[in-house]
Amino acid sequence: MSCELLGGAHGVIAQLALASVALISLVLKRYTERPRRPVQIWGFDVSKQAFAAGAAHGCGMLWAILMARYTSQRASECAWYFVVFTVDTSCGMAVALYLHALVLRVVQAHYAQASSGVELGEVDARLKQAPAFSVRLWTGAVAMCGQYGDPPSLRIFLPQMAEFVACVVAGRLVCGAAVFLGAVPLGFAARGVDALFVAAAPAGREEDVAEAELWTVMVLGPLTMNVVQVLVQDAFLKFRGSRHSQQQSLLEPFAPNTGSRRDFEEP
């Protein structure tokens, strides 16, 4: 029996388990970080990752299904997902973070000229008054990566989330294309994953191979990689500047860490 990613209730439960583990790792990180982010700001930061992870997971499943059905390498969807996920977690995350940093440099350079000499309070007010789909709102909000206004605003958060999700999807598409082009050598690895589970199956229990493979490639295998991935991305997404100097440049999110994040709670 071939292992399928969307093969009934087990597939859904396995995917929910993977998402839960990634979220728990971020919750634990919040309670160990010093200084600690306020709940609303932490929630905005985590929401970016949640939407991006959902989009990345969808891309990975799509590539795995396409590889299993439309290439000459006869491996299961689960085996291809393991291969795609391994490439995505390393190469895909690097591409996504590079694109994210590149976008920030471009929009921050553009927005810094428009907001030169303007205090952060005025920047917040201008962005919150800008039309919902205006260039000013979207470039300004993205340039303030990790800052959401004072008080935090959904209007500033949404463009930041959309930008990061777009970078993650772009990274997954690049890596998926690389896997497709390397289908022949990577196909050996995928078939090896299938063969490993078939060989390890107890006599008379071959029907359980697909279920065991599904849980392994969807939960146990990605567990460590996903936890590391979300922690690295969280370090990139949270704001690194200080609130207390009103003369700070809008480019502070990528400046060296010189103080605590604005509105940080006490430990």
C-alpha cells in the first residue's frame, strides 16, 4: 500500500501534531527570552510564522504529490515529502530569509527618505491614517518589521505578514523547482525511504507500513527541523530596536541590538 499525504484521518492528525509542536516551541521560547515580548506583539510575530508555515507546508505537499504522480521515479508521496521537506527546511528557509532581508533593505531605504526627521509617533499616526492598499502603508509597515505601532495595529501587521508569507512561498517554489530538476538522483533517496519502511515491517503487518511512514515523515522526521526553523525565523522577525529614543531611525530593526524592544515586559 502506497503512503499518501492526505490518506484519511491519520494524515490530518499527523499534520495537526506537527503544527502543535512548532507552536509549543515558540511558546516555550517566549517564556525563556529576556526581555520578554508583550503578548500582543508576540502573537503578531507568531501569526506571521503560522500563516507562512501553512503556506510552506501546502507548497511542500503539492511538490511531493506532483513528484509522486508525474515523474518516472516511482516513490510514494510520503517519501517525496520527506525529500522535499529536507531541502525546503535548509535551502528554502535560507532563500526566504534572504528575500525577506532584501525586501526590507529596499523598502527601508525608500521609506527612510520619506520619513527623515519624523518621530516614530508621527510615523505610527501617518501609517494608521493611510488608505488600506496604499503604497505608503505597505512600504512603511514592511519597513517597520517587528514593530506594529503604539498601540499595536492590525493595519501595520497585515502587510508585514503578507510580505513574509510571499518570501516563504517564493523560497519553497525555488526549492521545489530544484527538486523537480534533480528528480533522478533524489528519486533514489525517495525510493530508499519507502524501501526502508517495507524492510522494517514485521511479517504479516505490511498493511501498517503506509501509516508508520506517514507519521515518521510528517511528524517524527520534521520535528527537530521544524522547531529549529521556527526559532531561527522568530529571531529574524522580532524587532531588535529600542523604544526609548525618539530620535532613532526607522532602520533600527536591522541595526545591532542596543536595548530592549519597545513595550517589553519585565521578566
